[in-house]
Amino acid sequence: MFSCFPQSALTDVDMQMRGYLSAVQDAELTDVQSAIQRFMRGEVKTGNAQFCPSSAQLCIELRERRAIRELLARRAAGTLGPAANKRS
């Protein structure tokens, strides 16, 4: 991810990496991969796209990816509540 953001060369990569690893340690790998891909493709609305996202920004996107994944799994299993099924 660091090579995709030009201004990242100016930061302390080791410190940033430790922050990321600490932030994502309990996340599912699929959510981490999806969040990183969305940042690299510019699909996440953040401040300045020239810089790597902060660990907090990554965590926000991770939570969104997890929520969507869990919602899709419930929908596939047919366990969504009646109100949610009416909207489909």
C-alpha cells in the first residue's frame, strides 16, 4: 500500500506499519484486503489521497467491510428480519 501513495516515502514506515498491525490484529483477512484495495483504488472518501490512510481511517473502512460482509452472509442464509426482507 505504501508504494501506491507518493507522499508515504516521507513518513516513518516502520512506525506506520506497527500502527496498522495493531489496528487490524483482530480483523478478518478478507476485510483487511478489501479495505486496502478500496484505498488503493481511491474508492474510500478520505482527506488527501496522496497519503496513506491513518490506522483510524483503515479501521473505519474495516468496520464497513465487515458490516457489509456480515449483512450479505445473513441475506444469503435467509436470516434477515422481516423488515429487511421487505426492502429487497
